[in-house]
Amino acid sequence: MSGILLSFPGLTLVHNLVPEDVWTRRCDQINAFEKGLVEHDTHLLKFYLHISKEEQLERFKDRLEDPCKQWRISEADYQGAALLGRLRFNL
């Protein structure tokens, strides 16, 4: 999905790629790994970039209209955008 960047657990959740127990275990493993980093004085920074649906569709349109960017867009981008409402964030 070139237009939408999600973490692997988020991607599997949105697209129902693996059972819930699998992605839950993966999230637990990621959290444990990050906790270990922090416990060993590693500064861990996470960023969340929010792009509105309108902005995302405008960017898709720009890619379709620019021959140099057309390779960056596919049907999967639109399908992924339609599924994003299924992803819930625990902030």
C-alpha cells in the first residue's frame, strides 16, 4: 500500500490478514522490545502523522495526474483508505 503507511500490526488488523491472537501477540512482542530499549536508556520516539481523508484523496489525485508519480498509486491505496475506519488507536 504505497499511499498509506501503517505499522505491520495495524496493516494485519485492518485487512484481517491474521487471527486476533496472532496480531495481539505481535503487539505484545513489540511493546516488550520497546520497553527493553527504554530500560537500557534508549530514547524511543514515535510519531503519528494524521492526514485528513480529503488531503489523502487530493494526494491520490495528484499522483494520478502526474506521470512521474503514477507508479506510486494503486487500487490497494483506495481499498486501504476505505478500511482505515476499522483501525482503532489506543493513545
